[in-house]
Amino acid sequence: MRKIPLLTFLLAALLTGSVAAHDAASPPADDGTAAGRGPIVVLITIDGFPARALNDPRLPMPTLRKLQAAGAYAQGMQPINPAVTWPNHTTLITGVTAAEHHVMANGLITLPADGSQLEVKPWTPKDQLVHARTLYDALAAQGMSTGQVDWVAIYGAQNVRWPFAERPDPDSAIAQDLIAQGLVTRQQLADFNDDSSPAWHDQIWTDAAIDILTRHTPNLLLFHLLQTDTLQHEYGALSPAAYAALAYADSCIARLIDAARSAGLLDRITFVIASDHGFTDYTHSIRPNVALVQQGLLQMQNGTYRGDAWILPEGGEASLFVRNPARRAALVPKLKAYFEAQPGVAAVYTPEQMQTLNLPAPAATDQAPQLYLVAKPGYAFQDGVDAPLVKDVDPARGAHGYLNTDPDMQALFIASGAHIRKAGNLGQITNLRVAPTIAKILGVTLPAAKQPPLTQLLQP
């Protein structure tokens, strides 16, 4: 990873002014243009921002702290299980758990027919991946519009009018806007993920968010900043590199607010700043597929391991799939007993027990595993089939995916702007309440969302 330039801290210091307040909400706009006078919600996610970081005075985030002081914030926001990026981003815009939307990983989990290693396919169309009504679906039904920048589980979504994807299409309308403004070249967009730094990605995504908000002005803008997650995985939770990334994210948000101010939009915008999960450090890695090799459940065939059982590890959690239904009755109890006895494994859940975690049942979706493993503090599940099963990690690295009750997994939530009163500390909330709150501001409904909106933070 390249080091974050010192200039990013200076950018944060340039922020001036504060987000304006506005009392009564107008009826929702019947279009997504700047000519409309309806409310706008900008939902910004800072990937992997632990709630506890906001209380650290050493963290230079003046923009977030201004938003916090002017509006409402949570002491901590509980994510859903699994505490992973795509499942929680999906919850933030549906208001339902993975038991209903069925997003269990950062893409579609597939089990190859030849018994080779599990694959997670991120570029799967949204309609195949997300099984719940989203905010942008609800808005489209009312003739309203959505823009998205680097959002997840959203590829090919028909009801997103202004997309700029994690892998941007150089021929898209927003890409063409950025090229015309000289902010990026077509070749840079074509090579976007090949040889560029995480900081540069966040910069271009911020340029795209500014373009969408000020030139196209959708009713809802979904904007995901990612390098905060990338650097915590590499260097540890709340490491110096993580603090630099968080400070840079703050400067990106400042740029967006300044652009909205210049465009005369602040009196319509509610900013919701959230994270998908927290982060913690680990010093021991567990490679659970090593155990399947040792037990003969994975065997080498023509240079590749194949078998009926595979495990998908994701930091604090791991999902075990038995591809062959005929073998599940015998293998599931055997593997449950085995992993429960291993160092670093806190618990192993059967499908029946997974319901207490609000995870989907295998009968409902093939994204649900036959066993769900949870790591102890200081341990994380990792890929690999080469022994040993447990290995020391030095220096410590960062992970998430632990149970959503873990204090380190608690996420960020701040709401401020046109339709938010100065409500202060909301205490502990769940991220299941974010989508209903945004829906209420924009005047749409999400019938499947059972948690109430956060009415205590809304203007009367």
C-alpha cells in the first residue's frame, strides 16, 4: 500500500461553514432534478469506521464532528450478522436482516460443480443477489431518483438513475462528466482497479458524488468510501494508517458538503454518515480449510483441491458449506464437534441455531451455510489449505465479521442537515432503523422493515 500524503490532512482543515438546518420538509420531488424542491438524503458510508473512534480527540475529523454537534448521533450502531460490508450495506437501504435479504458475503457465494474452492462473485446483478425491497426501488415507484457511487450489491440495478460503480463504466454518463471536466481520463477509468492507490479511488469516487449531487441532484445519493477498510485490514484497527485514512475520508465529505453549499442545495439535504461495521485486531489466524484437508474431505485432484465440504472464511466468522446434500447428515455434527474443540473458535452454530443470529436458513437460500463459525477475540479465519491450522500473526492485522454484539463491531451513525433537529446522543441503536428513517424523510415506505424510524431526530 502507498502512504497517504500529508496533503490529505490539510484538505480537511480547509472546511469552513456548517450544514444548514431546515424546519419543515416539503413534499417529495416528482423528479430528480435540481429544479425540484423536495428533500434530498445523502447516505455516506465510511467502511469499517468503529463507533469508538469518534470519541478519540487524536482523530482529526472536523467535518464529522461539526455534523455530530449540529444533529444527532449514536453512541454505537449495532450491525447485523455477518458484520461484513455487503450484508450491512444492504441492510442500511432495506431495513431487514440477512435472513430476509440473503446477502451473506461480499458477492454471490457459489459452489463449483466440480467440487473446487468456493467462489464469491461480486459482479452479480442486484436482482440475483438482493431479495428485499430497497430504498431506490421504493423511490422509483414514486417517480423519484437515486444516484450511487461505489455502493455494493447494486450492480445492474434498474432503479438507480445515476450510477458510478466500484468498477466504473467509462461510457456511463457520470464517467463522461468527469472526463469532460478533466478530473480523470478514459484510460484511468478503464484501469481503475489495476494499479492505483486506495486514496486515489476515494478521490475519484468523491468527484463522482459531487457531480451526481450538483449536476443531476437525485432524491437519494448512496456514497461509499472504502480505503478506511483496506488500510485497517492491512495495518490494524485504528492504526496510524487507519487514522490517516479516516482523516482523508473526512476531507472527502467536506468537499461534498462544500459543493452542495455552492450549488445552493444545503437547505434540502439531510446527511446520514454511517459505517457498515467496526474493526478489531487479531494476532492468530485460523485456516479452517486445513482441517478439511487433514480429515480427507478436501483432496488434491489434477493440482487443485476438491471436495464436498468447503469453508468461506471472513475474519471473525466463517461459513461451512457441504455441497453434497447426501453427506450433510453425517458431516455436520462431526464437523461441529471438531471445530468447537479447536483453539480460537468461540462457537459453531447449526442452521437452527443460526436463526438466533438472524441469519438465513439453508431451506430459504443457497447462500446460507450448514455451519457458522465464530472466532474468539484475537483470532481471525483466513483462506489457505497449507498447514498449520492456527498460525501467529505479527504484527497484528485488522478484521471484522465477529458477532454483532461485540463492542468493537459497533458502527458509526450521524445524521445532520435539513430535516434533522439537534437531538444529540441517541445512545445505542441498530442499523435496521436507518432505512426506515430515510424512507420517512423521503416519503416512501418499506413494508418489510419492522424497526421504527428514528423519529426523535427528525424535525417536527
